[in-house]
Amino acid sequence: MKTLVIISHPNINESSSQQFLIQSFPQSEKITMHHLEGTYPDGQIDVKREQALLKEYDRILFQFPFYWYSSPPLLKHWFDEVLEEHFAFGYRGNKLHGKEFGLILVVGVGEKEYQTGGQEGFSISELTKPYQAIAKKIGMQYLKPLTIFQFPYMKEAQKMQLLIKYQQWVMMEKPDSLKAREVWIVNQLEETSHDTLDADESSFILDQAIEIIEDNRIELDELRMHIDNNDQ
Amino acid sequence: MKTLVIISHPNINESSSQQFLIQSFPQSEKITMHHLEGTYPDGQIDVKREQALLKEYDRILFQFPFYWYSSPPLLKHWFDEVLEEHFAFGYRGNKLHGKEFGLILVVGVGEKEYQTGGQEGFSISELTKPYQAIAKKIGMQYLKPLTIFQFPYMKEAQKMQLLIKYQQWVMMEKPDSLKAREVWIVNQLEETSHDTLDADESSFILDQAIEIIEDNRIELDELRMHIDNNDQ
């Protein structure tokens, strides 16, 4: 599976969250980062080049600050220009059919405010309806978004968890599944035996391993109970 | 009441619907049209000027083609730049409180497709959640939008109805009420006695007058029935 991460941010160098995500970006030939404002400083998008790029990937992720409940203007311009009729929809417009469409949203306000009665008043699921509608129109599968709330207030352990989640989101099929988490932790444990990690990092990875083994145990117990019941 | 209509369209001269709306624009000192792409061809928005403009008006309407379920990029840029903290929200950010916020959307697809099971799959109420959230955040009253579906397929009579609706939306308090429609038709009838109208226009205005008189009759009958019941 090949993943393209399209990033839109007008001042990416001044954003601590975007810098953190860029530094967390996994090194792999299967994953490409594409910053729109950096690629097109004059705002003139090369439509054919973008369309050719999209065709090469299976998962397209859009990473941006959720300013006023939507993307920065250049990403909106990108949608308006690149998702043409006969390419993305309409007659013979099936070039993106079956690919995955995901959002990685950076949000300044706390998660609990995004509900009826909260300060923002609407949920992320409600506010992202336009993106859900785009995915539907162009035949892409809309993934559960990765929403990062209040990055500047995160503690080190939370940032470490975010790093793992982000890498999984970018690299793995069904990133939220137990199986995906197992694969990730086994890789980490194998690498740990070769590298030197500092105390914080290694204790964090061990905690993750314990959590997965425990989750595994619960699932095995449930399966056994199910088999026992069927045998009676 | 003073109304500001902020229009965003990247190629306004080539849009038959936008040209129709501009030609329908009522002549009045209380109403101002403000085309963003025309005012800022280089995309550099004068934030202080825009903020000063907003303060002068009671109703702010945003008129744009609903490309990919959202505004053209320059209007998004306008939101990001103009609706600053301490102006539109946050500490002392009450400059727009109590004003009205309305959308005038031009949509290429038919109305019936905007529902679950339809081609677009989502309603206009769902897709405009980000704008509802903006209005809430900055303390403005969100009006029912005026949505114009498939303008190029409209017949003359439908365009005439749109013209009336548009003028009411821009000029009148509670534009959808029977009272507002009465005021409008009385003005038209008074003007008709002075002007020369062609057959189409005058028959249309007479039809509107008949409809309002009939609606009035129904409301009067209902009130009378209510009073009679109370007297028994």
C-alpha cells in the first residue's frame, strides 16, 4: 500500500504541531509527503502533475490546521482545480475510485468543546461533512480521521502516543486494529534490541507491549469461552 | 437595516447566475455589493478595511458558487484573515455580535440530490455546518440560506421568482414571512401603475398578488375560527 500525505499550511515553519508531525514522518519508499504551499508558492497548481501523482497512491491523507472548520485556502483551491470532471467524477471520471481518503486535522480547541452544548457546538463528524461528500462523489473510501486536539498542551507521553498513532495512520492497513498495533510493536521491539534508546522511550515501548499482550489475552479468553459454550 | 453582500467567484464574468444576481441587485443606499476577487486581484486582503466595513452593516450575506461543498479559496482566506481573535471572538471579540449571517449558494446539481440516497448524499443543512459553526463562534444569527439550484435550467418565470426572492433576501427583515411578501408586492403594484411593464412581467406580478391575497384570506379565516372557538 502506498500513501500520499498532502499537507496544507500557510506558515508551516512556525507551527510546532506540523514540525512534530514532519519529524515523526516514517522513512519509507511507500510514503510521500507533499506540502502544497511549499510546492506552489505562487498558488498556481499544476493540475496534470497532481492528477498523475494521485494515481500512484492507494491512500491519500490530507493534513492541515482546521482553521474555521475547514482547510487553508490553497487546499480548497487544489480540490477545485485537481478533482476535475472526467478525472474524479462524471463520465470516465473513475481515476480515484476505491482509493482511501483520510483527514489528519490539527485543532486548537479541546475535544470536549466539539459537541452540542460545547463551545464549538458541533462535532468533528458534523463539521467534516463536506469532505465526506467529496469522498463519496469521487468514489473514495472515507477513513476515520486522526484529529489532534491542542498539541501545545500535550505532555511528552501524549506526544509519544501521537507519534505512534500518526505512523500507524500513514503506514498501516486498518490502522486502529489490534493486529496493526501488534505489527508495529514487534517491529519496535526488534529495532530496540539493535539501537540504544533513552530511558523514556524504552519504558514507553515496553508499556505499549504490555498493553497489547493484555488485549491479546482478553481476546483469546473470549474466543475460548465462545468455543467452550459451543461444545456444551 | 443595512446589508453587505460579500461575493466570491473566481470568474464572475463567465457565470450566468452571478451576472443575473448582479443585475437583480436592488438600487439602495442601504445595500452594498462587495466582490472579493475584484477588490483583491492579488489575493492580499486588507484586514482592517474589511473589519471596518463589517461594523457598518447589520446583515452580512455571503454569495458564492458551492464548489466542492464550500466557498472558493479567496472567501476562505477572507474568513481566516478577517475574523481575528479580539475582533470576532475571544476577549473583547464582540464586534459582530447580534448581526445576521446568511449564505446565498449557487449549486450546479438538482435539489433532490442533496439528501441521503441522493447523488450528493448530504443535505445543504449538513454541508453548511462549518458556516453555522462560524456564525455561532462569532455571535451572529445564522439565517436560512437562499440556495439556487441549477440556474441554467431555469425557465423565465422561475428566474422572475428568483429575482423577487433575492431582492427580499437582500433587503427585508424576515424575508420569508407573509408580511415581507406583502410589502414587496404593494411596492411593485404601486410602481406598476407608473411604469410600463411587458406582458410577462405584469402577469407575473399579478399572479404574485393573487397568491398573497389568498394566503392572507386563509390566515384570516384561521384566526376567525380560533376566535369563534374561544367564544363558545
